[in-house]
Amino acid sequence: MSQQQLPSSVLRLVCDSIIENLGEKSLRMLFVQAGLQRYYQNGVLPPNDDTPSITVSELSHLFNIAFQIFGDRGIKPIFLRAGRSNMQHFREHNKTLSALAGAAFKVLPTDAKIKLVLSRSAKLAEELFQAPHRTYDTPEGFFVEISECPYCAGNHADHGICYIPLGFYQEAIRWATSEEYRVDETECIANGGAVCRFQVSRKPNE
Ligand SMILES: [Zn+2]
């Protein structure tokens, strides 16, 4: 497991989403159960900045405990939201992404916008988590594949459970195209897959 440290803002946005949905007591319980109180106790939230913070393997452990405590249905909206807010944060603070807001990007065809925003977002996530990401497209859609996925590591389910990247890529596409596209996790390591794979539809929602 990776001892790579994540920027504190990643953890902070997950914390914010849990507090908004379930309250501060639930957040405290989660960190106690996970044995990770050093990142959250006495009501002091992790700073919303680039300070090196929780390691990738600790975060995977925190996610597993969150599934155990709150259940799949409880955690799904929280993690989707955390994924979206992480995308919003990085597109303002990360040069690779913020560069896409320029005039040159706006005039690209939609398919090119989608490919570019997916590849840049996946590259950012790959560097953050030190987990290989691959992007490609076929007539069926646009794809992101994660091997050694940090979101579901050590977890088991009968369906895809990587809700944070789902929210992250949904928001990336919405930002790039100003339209809603369907994004599905079509294969998940937690469900016996070889990789975690996200598929973006070719056409926006009606
Ligand atoms: Zn996964």
C-alpha cells in the first residue's frame, strides 16, 4: 500500500461532506473507529490546503470503515459529493486543470473537451494517489481505468462502490461541457474486477 501523502484539502473535503450529511458526531466516530484520530479530534478539521496529510493507504482504510459504519446507501451521496467538491477545488488550484478554462479550450469540439478534461483529471489523480490511471475512448464512450484503486482497496461488494471518482469525473465533464453526461462504474475491483473502470456516455442526458 502506498505511503504517499495526500494534500490535506482532499481529506478536508471528505470531512466537510460527512459533516454536512451526517453531522460532526458521525465524523468523530469514523476517525475513532478507523484509529486515525491524529487527523481529526477536538473539532479541529484538517486544513483546506496542500499540507501533506493522510497517506493513501490510511485513506483507503478510512473509506472501508466509512462503508462499515454508514453502509453503502449512507456513504454513496457523501462520497459523490466529496468527489465533486474535490474536482471544484482542483480546477481552481491545479494548473493542469485551471489551464482548461481558457479561450482555446472553449472553441474545441465537445468530444475533444471531454477527452482532454478526462486525461488531465486522471493524470492529476494518478499523481495524487500514485495509482495507474488510463484514459481512452471507443464508440461506446469515454473511459477512465484505475488499477490498484485506492477508493475500494480492501473492500468487497456486489456492485461498483468507487463513488468519489464517479463524482469527480461527473463534475469534470459537467464543467468542461456545461451539460450532464451519464457516468457509470462498469467494473470495480471490489466486485471482482481487474480494474475500476468508469464509462462516460457519448451523448449528454436528454
Ligand atoms: Zn475502485
